[in-house]
Amino acid sequence: GKGGGKGGKPERNYKPSGEKPDGCVELFCGNLPYSIDEDKMREFFKDKAEVQNTRWLNDRETGEFKGIGFVTFYSTEDVDKAVEKAGEYLDGRQIRIDYAGQKKKEGAWQGGKKW
């Protein structure tokens, strides 16, 4: 596994690690089962929000599914609700959810907005 967790607690954190970007309508989902498809994703989120679109991340070399998907919702309020599903089970896997489209925190977004 990856090291460097704060406090060395063994529990995994399934919830987003950072702040939600303004106007975010897309979520990153990790630890997905190989059986995943768009219907299952819609079903998973449907008590919280309607899924607009899904896309899956496959390995460039092998084409193998990486257990990662991006899910687009219709509004940023839907994203707020969908995040509550973090850590819930889908086909036996606890789904990790984070906000998509974030820039890495290397000081890239400090200072004023560019528009």
C-alpha cells in the first residue's frame, strides 16, 4: 500500500481529501469493481443524484480497467449529495469518492482567479 498517512491510522478514507472546486459537477470514484458499468453507477447514486455521464479509466498499455471512474452530475448540488455515498458498498467494494478536476496543491491556484 501507499505510506504517508497522517497519524498512521489503518482505516482508509473514502471521502474527498480536499475542498470542492467551485462549480464542480464531476466526481472521481476509486476502488470500483470490475463488474461496474454505467447502469450500476446510476443505481449506486440514484438515491442521492442523477448521473449524467460516466467514463472509465483503463491502463494505456494493457487496456485493463484500473478500478477508477469519473461520474458527471447535472449540478454541483448533486455532487454535494453524491459525495455522501463515499465508503458505501458496490458489488462488495467500498467506493472511494473524490472531487474530479482538481489541480494538485503545489501552489498552482494561489492568488486571484483568472477570470
